[in-house]
Amino acid sequence: MGTVFSFDLRDPATPAVTRALAAAVRLLHQVDAVFSTYRPDSAVSRLGRGEITVDRCPPEVGEVLRLCALAEQRTGGFFSATAAGRLDPSGLVKGWAVERAADLLLAAGARNLCVNGGGDLRLCGEAAPGEPWRIGLADPRHPGRLTGTVQGRDMAVATSGTAERGAHITDPHTGRPATALLAVTVVGPSLTWADVHATAHMARGRAVPVPGYPALAVHPDGTRTADARFPSGDTS
């Protein structure tokens, strides 16, 4: 999917967790083979070119496209799997894949872990006994610097913005690149939906309140706006 995935497990490695980790890696490779828009032979690429139909794709394609349709409805059309004129469910599928990988580890008995898919994170349990996870948020204007932090337990953190790939998000309503914000980070219980809302806020050009999914937005002048419930780890 054009990004890097990593696993950070803070519990002793049991045989069951070790097997689950291997299964999670296989799952992510399979998701890449099916959904990557960088691979011309992926099911999504072939579907987008009209070479196959949904019923000829692996069943998870139908699942993801149904979620994309629901996401478009919930965001007033600011999330779209066809925003740039071609089929690209990446704005949802990355968070969805990370959650599936984390679920495999949790089912095997892991309790304290972080699965990171290109900066979208599923955080379970604690970083250490009595200590929440504390995540740095990249400054989109200054590579290598942070614009803030977020901290908590058992949560998802999704960031959408220009730091890695420039202005790559399109406003589905205008067809033009979304440039009113530099980055949006959304925190909530589901990484699939945190990912969706972060993308929609970027496309909209402002972060609107979403129950259970507080957001922090970074503006072109470097100022930040955040929902009152955003779990910032900043001390200043």
C-alpha cells in the first residue's frame, strides 16, 4: 500500500502470539496484494480498470467497498473511494487492515501492543505498566519535528496530511486538491473510522465535530485547533 507497517509488542512472546504475529504479517501482505493501487495486478486495480467485477474479487473487496459507501454517506461525501476519478479505497483500507492485524494478536493473548500502518496506529493496553501510550505527531511544515503529541490507552490514532505525500487528497465535490489544512489527526475507538474522518476533514478543509472522534487540525500558518476532548499529551 505504498507505506511501512510495524508491530510493537510489550508483552512476553508466547508461542501463540508469535504465530499470530506471523499470521498478521501474512494478512497485511494479502491485503496489499488485493487492495494496493500501486500494483497493476491487484484486484482493486483490475476492478478500477473494469477488467473484473466485484463478484470476481476476493470477498473482502465487497466488504471494504460497502464500508466506503457508508463512509461517504456519513461524511456528506467528503470521503470517497473515487475522489480522484479512479477507484482508490486506501483512505479506509489501511486503518481497516491495521485493525484486523491487531485483532489477530489480541485473540492470541497479546494485551499491550501498537500496530502502525504508515502513521495510523491501533494502540492496545499500555506502553508500560501504569503508563499510557504517548505518540508524537509529525510537523507537516518541518520534517523531523513534532507539532504535538497524543496519549492514551486502548485507542486508534489516524493522521491525514501533506507531510509524506504532499497535497494528495482531493475534494470529491470540486475535484481539486485539498489545501486548506496541512494535517488532521483523529483519535477514537476504531482506526477504520478514525482514518475515514481524518481524510474527510482534510478534503473538507476543516475538522467538524464527530461524536467519539475528536480531531486536531494543523493550518498552513502552523496554528493548531483541537476538539476539547482531544487527548493531547502536550504539557505546555
